[in-house]
Amino acid sequence: MLTLHAPLVESTRHLVDERLLFRVKPGAILINCGCGGLLDPDATLAVLESGRLSGVGLDCSTPSRPSTTRCSTTLTSSSPRT
């Protein structure tokens, strides 16, 4: 399991990219408790669809804008685990 707890600043934007995600243990779950911009959304989706990640939990996705409404999303891979 990989969890993120970081503010979004220029140095953390897309901190979690395809290069990092393809290095995680197969079947891992990624949970972003920080800002949406910490994840590269295209890379996250590609790695999830590949089956490398078994799930992704997002408190907010990109773009991350302050609002009174909280968003919460959980994505799971439909790829069979090997």
C-alpha cells in the first residue's frame, strides 16, 4: 500500500508518475490523502488498467480546487491478478 500525505506545491506536482508507479509491488493499492495534483492522472490510470495497481483511492482528483464539497473516489483494476 502506498499512501500520500503531502501539500501540492510546484515540487510535488505529479510526484507520483509512471516511473514511480511501475516500480511499486504488483497488486499494490495507492491512496491519495493529499492534493489531487500529486498524481499524474494519465499515468495512474495507465498503471491501474495494466493491473500493476489493484486499486486507487482518491480524496480529490485533478484539478484540485478548494470547495465546500468533498469528493471521494475509489478505482479498482479489472485486470486479473497473476
